[in-house]
Amino acid sequence: MKTKSMAKIIGASESATIEWKPSLSQINEIIETVAAFSNAEGGQLFVGVSKEGIVKGVSIGKDTLEGLANRIAQHTEPKIHPRITVMRVSSGEIIQLHVQESRGKPVLADGRAYVRVGPSTRRMGKEEFERVILDRHKTELNFDSQVCKGAKIADISGEQIIAFVKKAKQEGRLDLNPNAPVLDMLKRLKLTTKDKKITNAAVLLFGKDPQKFFLHSELKAVRFRGYDVSGEMIDFKTIGTDAITLLEKGESFIFDHIPMKAWIESGKLQRQEKWLYPPEAIREALANALAHRDYKSTGKVQVRIFDDRMEIWNPGKLPPGLTVETLKGDHDSVPTNPLIADAFFRIKYAEGVGTGTNRIVEMCTKWGLPEPTFEEKGGSFVVTFGQSKLTEDTLASMGLNERQAKIIGYLKEHRQINNRQYCRLNDVSRGTALKELNELVIKKILKAVGGGRSLKYEPAG
């Protein structure tokens, strides 16, 4: 019979994680249930217990357990090896099989997939089978959800995750107790596996020393003098820390090296100020680079600041289905590292609905800047923030002669100029006009459009 103490072990009734079998003669059903547990959250199967929960025991010979383990492994794919133990009771012995959730789902029993529905094992339907396969592929493809080899809970900063949870709660995007154990918080944020192993995302977001595991997760920030990488490096930093702090330190570097414009506005006592590039767009672009980069690449996220522009380089290419053209229109959110992207979303460092690039474009145009450019260069995705080449401050630093400066006013009104018009405005020869217009193209103030007699010049940004 079934005692209260025995019920604590085998369960009060069959359930999604508990199954009873009276004998080993039901080996086929045992294998199917093992597969079903593997396709769910795991479970325990007791052999020697009737369907009514009466403990009757089972006969166990010399090779019984080995034979049971072999039958299960031979008839499951991928092979399942449950932990098998024997419990001695007054009526004999019962066999207990401990089955863990499989990371190789769907598990098949004799070529068929099974799933637990309450206390029953049933065949998995076609749609459910396809969904399980899709979920597995997503997990395999997403670097940030994979187990971080060698990482332990001691490698996670409790201070960092507590600060994150508090900020996310303040932003109204997370309902989680910051006083909970660190492992519980990681689990709630889906930053551990089912068997409580630490994921790559957990280390990258909250690791005490993420570069111990991922050296290339550093950020390289450079301020160049001039307009290309051949110019003098005014400042250079390689920043190594967790992804959230990396974003914040990257921002600090940028604000140390871009000017703040100030002006007096009629009717206002205080002077008006704003950064050269919109801070929200900078944060969105940096967050995108850190969340969407290819962490399997040995490249690093880079910030490159020049006299006339700023570039943010992200190792990796756009996901399938996205192009640089679609980024400025309606498009889906396809995060390369969804767990990292979710963390940035929760603290409002980025939005997660496929509008990030649209927001960057909108913020720049409202700031009075040209639309940023999105490009794939080599193995990287690059966002470039440009300045309007027609502002007085920018032009004053570019060493234009009087004639070149004169046509800037003309371009602000007419948007185009050709060689003949340049000659007429400045009373110079065609050769001089061509030379000085080409200088403006080289300095990226103008761009040439067309060719031959129809050649014209327009503002480059």
C-alpha cells in the first residue's frame, strides 16, 4: 500500500513530471515517457508502482538496471541516459528514473516525438514538433543564450545585477525583487539554462571580468585629427568591462571629444546649448552595436571620431532579410543577441521593436544634421553620423579660399552648381573652377553628380 512517507517520494498522483509504471514489461511506454520528459521540463518515473499509486515493487536481477539503461539509450534519439536508482520498500524494490530536460529537443522514441500533457504521454503534433525544432535552432544560433564555458555564479557581479534590476523597475520594464538571490535574478532574466548554467549573455552583461572569457568584447574608441584614419590620434582608449558599463563609458568618451554648440536666443536670458550629435541617437547606435554584434568575430566594437563625422563600427553583418535600405523604413526587429538587446530595452538604453535605426535617422534630422548612413564594410556594419558641411563652424576649419566660401551661400539656396556657374560667380577660368570644385569634393563638402557636360555638384551632407 501507499504510505504518507512514500507519497512524498513518488508523489501524491501522476502529473506532468511524475509517472508510475507497475512493471518493466511496459518498457515501450517507459521509453516513450522518458522521451516526453526530455522534451519538457524533465521528470521522474517510478517502476513498481501501480496506476493507482500502490507500491508493489518489481523484481530486479543482476543485469536489470544495465539492460534498462541500454534499451532506453538504443531507442531514443538523441540518446537519453536517465539516472537510475533503486529504492527498497517493505513490499520489495522500486526503480526510480531521473530524467532531465534535453538540450537536443525534440527527443524521439523509436522515431516518434512525445510530450507530456498533464499526467499523460502523447504523440507530439506536427505544428508542435516544428516549433520545438525552430526553438532549438534559435537557441543554437543565438550566441548569447549559449552556456559560457567555465563561468560560475562567482564570476557574476551581484552589485551590477542589483543596480540593473533597480533601474529596470524604475523604468517600469521589470517586476523583480532586487534583494532576490543573484541566481534567481539571472534565471528570471533567462540568463541561465534550465540546469542553472551561466550563459554568455549573463557574463557579458554582469560579469566581473567579461574579457576573461571574451577578450574581443572590449570597445575601442579613437579621436582622430582630420578626416581619415591616417590622421594623428588625439586620444585612444581600449575599454574592457561589462556591456552596460561599456556603453556608458563609450558615451563618456564621445562627449569628451565632440563640441557643445552654444548660442543666444532672442527672448531667453540663458544661452542655449546642444551637443554636436544628438545624445539619444548616440546611445541607440552604441546599444545596437553591442547588442547586435557578432561575438564569434574577433573584431571589436569601435568608435571613430573625425573632424567632420563620427563612425560606430559593429563586427558582423545584417541578419538575413535586412538590408541597409530597409533599415530606414518599416522592418522587423531581428536581434543577433536577443538577451542582451532585451536587457538594454529594460533600462531604456534601446528600443526593441525594430525602430532603433528609424529613431536614429529621425533624431539626427531634427537636430539639423544629415541623415546618418548605414553601410556594410568588410565584416562590419557601420553607422556614420555626419555634420552639415555648410555650417559656418565646419567650413571655417576646412581652409576654404574666398571663392569656395562664396558659393556655399549659393548652394544653400540653389542646392546645385556646375562649372560654368562657378566661373560666372567668381570670374575665373574653367580650369580654376574645376580645380576648386574638385577640392571641395575631396574635402567631402560637395559630391559630383552626373558626368560630361551634365556634371553638377551638390552638398555632400
